[in-house]
Amino acid sequence: MKIIRVFPQRTSYTPDDDYVFIGEPPGMFIPEHDEIHISCTFTWDIPYCEHLKYQWEPYTEKPVRVGGVAYGSPCDTFTAGLYVKQGITFTSRGCNNLCRWCAVPNKEGRIKELPIVAGNIIQDNNFLQTSKEHKEKVFEMLKSQKGICFKGGLQANLVDDHFINGISELSIKELWLACDTDSSFTAFEKACKKLIDAGYTRNHIRCYALIGQEENINQAEDRLMAIYEVGALPFSQLFQPIVGERIKYNDEWKAFNRKWSRPAIYKSEMEHCHT
């Protein structure tokens, strides 16, 4: 089936084939197709995606469908290159945790293992909750991949010897953990130590850090600096609620987040502190 995919904006994960469009129709001439899918990831893009449906319908006699994560569309399968670019793969969906700031359990349910599709960027929401047998199949697939990134986030307290042994012979580029609260720091620190002992450096170990929820900038900076000190590169993300209006952060918070989401900015400052 030939599917035109329309996205509200381009990101680093957006596919780039001839059937991908950003925003409104480019003109009268579009590729022959069977359906048009407007893909919506974030709830705040829903009004614009509904507008895009209205804009695209005059250009086709085929179905124009709106869906995606924001709509709770089923995601029990994965097709490489369809809604994310080639190289990115999901080997599982869902998560067994119930973090109050995360929409995954409500939208995708408990962890479900999928047939393994080759790719070098593992985007699973919680890869380490999959079975030992599933992990071993993924490690086997990854032996033929280069520049491997576990970007979906590795649950710190599940980083064990089986995982470290499984990745030891792989071409690892990035291993992403998370430290979203002060209470999660101890498990994060232990996971970092295991990875460092296995030979991975700060350039390999990355860390998502949710900031701005029930904390001030000084408290957020203390956690981000602690993440750096134990041997990882933090990547800050301003907290947004799962439902309701987006939080409008002031310029101070925006500048702070810009600094701590760009290693090139904060690394020189942190290294200067140690000289």
C-alpha cells in the first residue's frame, strides 16, 4: 500500500522519502497513493492536524486519516521507515511502570514484545523490561549494526550483568538512562558505575532529566550537575503535563533548559570547574 504521511513539523526522526510531507499540501501534484495519514505525536498538535486533514482532502479521492500517539492509535506492530526514519526500530511497546508524568502506560499498556526489525537506534520505551530471550535476539540483530543507540531510555535499576554482557561486543554509540527526580538518583548512580566499570565513558552514557516539576532552577541544576559528576551527559527536558494546556515557561527557564540540553554548552563550563 502506498501511504502519504503528513507530519505537523519535521524532527530528527521524521522519514524523508518521497511520500513524506510537512504541513499543508505543496500543490496540485502529489504522488499516486492509496491513503493519506496525518501523524500526530503531541496532544497540543491535534488542532493543527485536524486542520491539515481539511487542507489535504481536496487533493485526493482516497481516505485521509488522522492518528498517532496523541490519538491513542494502536501500536502493536512496527513498520520500519513508515512513521519514523529508517534505522530507528521498536522491538517492544509499552511499559509496566506508572510514572505520573508519562503517558506511555495509558496509551500503550504493559510491555509487549514485537517481532524484531533491524535498526541501530532502539527506541523502546523500556527495553530492559523485556524478557531475557527477547534481549538476546535483539543483541544478535545488533551485531550487524554500527553506531548503536539505546535512545528510548534504559531503566537504571534494571541495568544488570546480562545487559552489559550483551552489549559488550556491539558498536555502542549512546546508552540513554533517565534521572527525572532526586529519588531516582541512587539507582541512576549505581547504573552509571556499572557501565563505567565495563569501559563506557561519559560520551557513551547520556541521561534524560525532566526538569521544572515541583522544583526551582537551583534544585534542577543541582541534579543536572550531579548527573554530570557521576559520569553521564545530562539532557534536560522541560516538564509538560500529559493532558491540558502546555506550561508556558519564562525566559529564565528556557535559557536554563537550552544550556542543559546541549553538551557543547555546558561541558566546557563543567570542565573549567575541575581545573
